[in-house]
Amino acid sequence: MAYDLTNPLVIGISSRALFDLEKENEIFENEGLEAYAAYQLAHEKEVLPRGPAFSLVEAFLNLNTLQSDRLVEVIIMSRNSPDTSLRIFNSIQAYGLDIERAALVGGGSIAPYLRAFKTDLFLSAYEDDVTKAVNSGVAAGTILTGNVPAAAPNNLDPIRIAFDGDAVLFSADSERIYQHKGMDAFYRHEVMKADVPMEKGPFANFLMTLAHIQSLFADQERVPIRTALVTARSTPGHERAVKTLRSWGVRVDEAFFLGGVPKKEILGAFGAHIFFDDQRSHAEPASELLAAAVVPYREGDDPRK
């Protein structure tokens, strides 16, 4: 019988997000595809080091040990060719990761296959693929590589996921007011619209999917997923954010309205496995401690324009 990917949470992840392939990518960038392929074949039996999203994937796969039904499927979605991918699969096997499926597109774009695999979250180092994914309605982030997080969580339970608000969980409409009219106009608008829910951002549906999984463990002592809103908003902009989440029928476990305070230390204290933000200036400092991904603006939705 065919396996239905509609029910589990499906995470598509590139090989550079899962493993540390910076040396190999440098060979590709500087010497070309032929040199890259030769290097991968020569080192096929060598296990790749953990990459920035390794701990996140490991934690998500651990959910499948907590119930009889599989809650999560992780699919390798790589621009590698099948011939250059054996090292990736050898490394998956060496780490004991429960990953059975892959899409290997040999230099092509991953985006056309995301819907076919019922993908809920896509993480890649290739910004073009991520932008196309977001424009097609899939929650996606460009994982920041180069740092394997120094303080990556060792614990698999609970999974801790942190989100920025505007242009990530929420639409970019309010951010656009800030960009064009300034902070005072932004807060006047948010106070006036406090009871009007914001439109969904690119990660709203992913948060709802996480909330559904959380509900499956509601009667247990400990829910294995914990979420946080980490936003530059401060009071009085907090009220509309809280009421918007309430109108969607979801909750976050923790919320931090920072009003300009740097996010890095807060995220470290929360122990996030990953943080999603639309601004690289917030994501890059966080990537020194934990996996961080930049969420591109949807087509026609850039608040700076």
C-alpha cells in the first residue's frame, strides 16, 4: 500500500543544512562540479560532520519514538546527483538517522518537488530554492552555514523552536508601516488595530501544524515541542500579536517582546534548536549559538519597497 505523506509533518532538508559541507562547497565554488564530484567519490566512506540543523532533525525524528504512528518524515532534498550522494547516505546511516527518502535533482531546482512531497518545512543553504518555496506557500528558511552552533542543544525533548513575528509568523503589512513611516506610526497603527488579527505570514501554517502535534500530547506531563515568539516589538505592539495568535486558535509557549534588545542571548537562554527571522542582522548573531534561518519575503511582500 502506498505511504501517505499527508498525515506526518514533512521536513525537506538539504545536505548542507544537515551536514557540514562547507569544505566541499568551497571546492565546488572554486574548482567546479567535476572537482567536487571527484572529491566526494574519493571520500565516499568518510562520515560527514554534523551541520547546523543536525540537532533539529535528530530531535524531530525522536518524536517518532513517542507514539505508534509516525509523526515526522524527514526527506533529503539535494542538488547533488545520485552519483555524488552516496557519502550523504553513508553518513545518515552512520549516525543512525531514520531518513528513508530523498530527492536528488542533479543541479536543478528543488522547488517543483516540494508540493509533491507534501512538504511542511524546507531548509536549504540555497536562497533561490528557499525563495521559490516561500512563494509557493511552503514555510522555508535559508539555513546559515559556516558555524556549527557552539551551544547546540544536546537534549532531544522538548524540541524548542523560536520565531520572529512580523514577516515570519505574521504578514509584513505592519513592518511595512514601520519601514516607511517610522516607529511612532507603527505603534499608533498597532494600537488602533489591536483587535484586528494580522494576516498569516509564511510560517503561520507551520506553527499550526506544530500546535496540532502538541495537542496529541496534551494529556501527558510533558509536551515534546515548545515554541517561542521572539520579536523586536514591545508594548503596546504586543497586544495585537497575542490576539492574532488567539484568533488562529494556536498558542506559543513563551513570548519575548524585546523592543530593540538583541535576540541572541534570549534565544540561547530559551535553548532553541532553530530560530527563524526575516532579517539576517538578527539571524547571523544567533547562528553562533544555534541553528538560524533567514525567511525571505514573499513575492511582492518586501516591506522595504
